[in-house]
Amino acid sequence: MTYESNSQAQQTDSQATDPYAEIRPYNDDEVAEVIARLANDPELLDALTQYRLPRLRRYAPRLARGIASLAIRREMRGVNSVRDFQMRLASYMHRMIRSTTDAFEVEGLDRLDPDTAYLFIGNHRDIALDPAFVNYALYQAGRNTVRIAIGDNLLQKPYVTDLMRLNKSFIVPRSARGKRAMLAAFQALSSYIRHSIIGDNHSIWLAQREGRAKDGIDRADTAIVKMLTMARRQADKTADFGEAIEELRMVPISISYEYDPCDLQKARELHAMHTEGRYQKVEFEDIRSIVAGITGNKGRIKLSFGSPLDRIFDTPDAVAAEIDRQVLGGYHLFPSHMLALEATGLAPDLLDLSEVTDVDRARFSARLAEIPTHLHDWWLAQYANPVLNRAGRLTEER
């Protein structure tokens, strides 16, 4: 038997005992091995030294890598489980909230049973921070954190995959080629999500559509709703659609940022799509967006938890409409949204400037002044569209 067939046989055995091994988060008994791997990963070490030890990396790269490796081992000392890893992250999260936000408010969580798993599905503005804020709210309330759906397009390096899966992320297939491959991948994904909610009683976070809503328009995708019910239909061909929705205990959530640290990059992308019909990401652009989101100033943030969907929703369209209703209903409009709407000149009857202070106006004007003139419309749209969307005043073309 060749090396390749041995490897294939081992993979088949692994999948037989653990059908989700390729997509699920890491288990506690895998943590030590993953951390050891990260501490010796040359690409991770180079990435760290580029940011933290740039001069030493230039003149003594091996020494710089050795110092970075030692720093990882020191930071991860005593981390023997996924919970241990997330507790380390909690301290960084607390520091990030203190230094880059003005306030973080949570509502609706107290209406949900702390011992019940839910499928949290909601709007998506920031690659890493949306689920991170959900986790922080759960952590503060003494509840278990969620397993996080993350697209495989973000996992461009093995060390990124390791870090994400250590943080309870599971992999959403976006790169599979061909209808059969995509169908099989989505069936496995649907099965894993159902298993997590019903079998493990472990909550999930999932975006309501693929990718971030770069234009500020939050709208659920019925294709995701259909994917979520695939596993129930596989298990029971006679299953009622409403029952498949109810068993997942789907809870819409809405996160609102006063300011988006990635708003300029999003404006560039929207402009390119409009003027050239395409936008080509540069290498590791998503990783840089994650860093920008974490380190950039976000103003105030509000996270709203909705109510679980039940069996009365008997079609994917009805489910998507209810997700939209709860997400938009829970979305908080900050002064930045109203000032952007004012600047566009659209829908003056929707303007409510009663909570806008001189400080808010000065801050908004200062941020807008930093945006290139040709991108103003695309920058403003990100903040004005949530107001228009809540009022049902969006049009397909700007």
C-alpha cells in the first residue's frame, strides 16, 4: 500500500469515527498539539515579527522568530482546553472594548434560557468582531460561548485555520467546485449545525447571508435557510419544514456599530464594483480587515437578541422575512446614521436629529473629511442605508 493510500485510509477511518473532523472546532484533547504547532509555524512567526519586531526581523530573522516562538509558549502556558484559550482571549476582548469603543450595550439575552442551545443568526458587519461581541455578551452573563461559522475563504494559511478552530470556529465551504461537491459540503455543514444544537446542546453563530453587508443593507438569504433544514430532511423525508426550523431554536440577533473601522475599505470596494464591475482583493486583505476591525475606533455598539422562531414559519421566504423583521427591529440607529442620511439629502422625513450633539456632528464631519471625495457617496450609504432599510425605503439602484 502506498503512502497516499495509507493517508486516505486514515482519513476515512477518522471520518467514520468523527464525521465532522474536517470542519468542526478543535476538541480539548487537541489543544496542546495545536499550540505546539503554532509556536513553530514559520509563517505565523514571520507575521508576528513583522508587526512586533520589524528591525530585528530584518537583521536577525532567526533570532526574531525564536523570540516570537518563546512569546507564544509563554502566553499559552497553562492553556490546556478550548475554554482556557477563550479565557485568554476574554482579557484581550475586555481591553479592546475599553480602548476602541465608547459603550457596549446588550439587550434581550435575559429572555433566553441559559441552559438551552440556540442558533444565533444575524447581520454581519465585521469578520471577527460580530461573533466576538456575541461571545463576550454570553461570557459576561456566565453562559457558554458559541461555535462560530467561518468561510473557508478566510482560512488562507494553516496557522489561521488553527487559531480559528481553537476559538470554536467551524468551516463553511465556499471554495468547493461543482454542484455535487457543493451539495455534499452543505449537507455535512447542515448536519453539523443540527448536531451541535440538538446533540451537543451547544449554540451556534451564523451570518444571515454570505459575506459582510458592506453597503449597510441587512437582508437574510433564503439559501442559508434552506441549507439549515437539509439535515432534518435527510434524516426524515416526511419532516415538516416548520418542525425543522423550530428544532434549531433559531434566534435572530442584530449588532449595530456607531462607526465601522473598515468603512473606507468597504467604500473602495463598493465604488470599484459600481465603476468597474469587479473588485480584486489583494493577498491577505481579509486578515488586514480583521486587524483593522479589532484596533479601529468603533464608537458605541449595541447587540440585540431576538426571539426564537417556531413552527409557524413554513417556507424559507417566511423565515427570511422574520429574520429581517427582528434584525431591523433590533438595529440601533446612532447619530452617525442620521447624519449620513442628512448628508445624502435622501428621505428628509426620516431624519431624527434629536439625539445628535455638537460633539457627534464634529466627529462625523472629521471622519467624512478623511474620505476621498469620489468615495463620499459609498461611505455615506453604509450609514444611511440602515435608516432607509428599516423604513422600507430602499431601492435596487442608487
